[in-house]
Amino acid sequence: MSLRAAVLGHPISHSKSPALHHAAYSQLGIGISYTAIDVTEQMLPSLMRQLRDQPGWRGLSVTMPLKSAMVSEVDEVRGVARTLGVVNTVAFEKHGSGSRAIGFNTDVTGIVNAVRHAGGGTPVEPVILGGGGTAAAAVAALTELGAGSALLFVRDPFRTPEVRAAAESLGLSLEIRPLTEAAEPTAAADVVISTLPPRAADGLAAEIAALKTSTSGVLLDVAYDPWPSLIASVWEAGGGAVVPGLEMLLYQAVEQVRLFSHLEEEVNASVIDVMCDAVGLPRRAL
């Protein structure tokens, strides 16, 4: 029986996940094929029904805009994904003659590792840009990093139910403001996590550049195509540390590989090295 895994999202052609996973499974010597499947929210229930009837599925990586919708399509949600109501990973576990779909969230680990390895300490004045499922993961990550509060800047303050719920569940004090007010607080922040889609932060980047002030904190821009993004370039020019979204993608993919391969200790430094090489990412020590 052939083993399979995939990344689901819309659009999905730009995804680097297949390169990361193929490199890992090749290094591990496991025959797991990994594909990208373009799926809208409306198509997701039908697709999940199909996958349940097909043997050999080990797991799914879940990206925009499916992370919240996937919660209703799995048999169980575990760990921080249950608190957030956001699933970016589905692992299929054997159950009798069939399997059960288990939802996880590895984005939180990805964000924590990305910020921590860029030199970010305990955030005192952190900022989150964007209000979707990845922003909810950013709330959990900031909590794990020791933050007690955060500013959230969004295009529509009324469309933030996941982030509000995450902050309330985790005890993080969250102040929500419109994105039009983000320039000065963002430039002054010690940690900034941008979960905005590609190019959506360009206007803000121009405003920060016009301030002609230093940016001494850490910026994680989850969007990694095109790279560098305008906000990353402006941030670096101001003296701040920049973490590409590709690095977060790597860290969360490492956790997915462990779940899909059913291996733990074998997913070690040598596996992470080949994953970095597959997407041209400089190696940082985990």
C-alpha cells in the first residue's frame, strides 16, 4: 500500500511544503508521496469524505483559507489546536479497520522557534498584523514566549472571532485597532508577527519607512513569496532582525513530518538540514 500526504489550500501552487516534505521523507527512507491539492472551503467536506475512503493517507498540511473549517472535518482536535479552534495539521491514526483524522496546530511551534532563534526574548510590546487563523496561532506563540499583552492590527476589527477567542482562552490581553493606525506602534514593537497575505503589508511598510525611525525588534513575516517582502526590507533597513516566513514554515513542517512518518527521534538535525537545503534556507540550530 502506497503512503500519501498532501498540503491543502487555495491557492496552493506557490507552496514550498512539497519540497520540505519530499526532502524529509527521502532522508528518512520512507516512501510517502506528498502533493499539493487546491481546495476551497466549499470543497473541503467532500474532499475529506473521499480521503477517508482511501487507504494509505498519513496526513495533511492545512493552509489558508481552511484552518478554521478543518476543525469540523476531523474526528478529534488535540493540544493547542483545541484551544485556538484552528487546525493546520491532520494526522490519520489507525482505528479498528479504518482510521481517525486528528487535528493539530504546529503553527504555534513554528512561530515560537522562528522568533526565539532570531534572538527575540520575552515580548513586552508585541504586535500582530492580520486577524485570521495564523494570527490566532501567533497569540498562542506570544503567550508561550511570555507575553502578557499584544496589539492586533487588522483591516476589519469586527472579523476577528478566532483571535479574540484565542486571547481570552489563553489569558492574553489583546487590544484590537484598525490597520490604518499600525505604523508607529509597529515600528516601536520588540516583536512583530505579520500574518497578512503577500503584499498586503506594502502600504504599512511605506508608512513605516516614512517615519524615518529605527526598528530594533524582531519581525516575522509569515508571507514568504515574493521574498523579501517590502515590509521585511524596510524593517531590515531600520536595523531590525527579520525572520522569513519560510523559516516558520520549516519549523512547523518538522513537527508535521514527525506526525506523518510516525517517527520522533529519527527526525533529527540531518533531516532538518536537507529540508533547509530543499528550499534554500540557511540552517539555524534548533
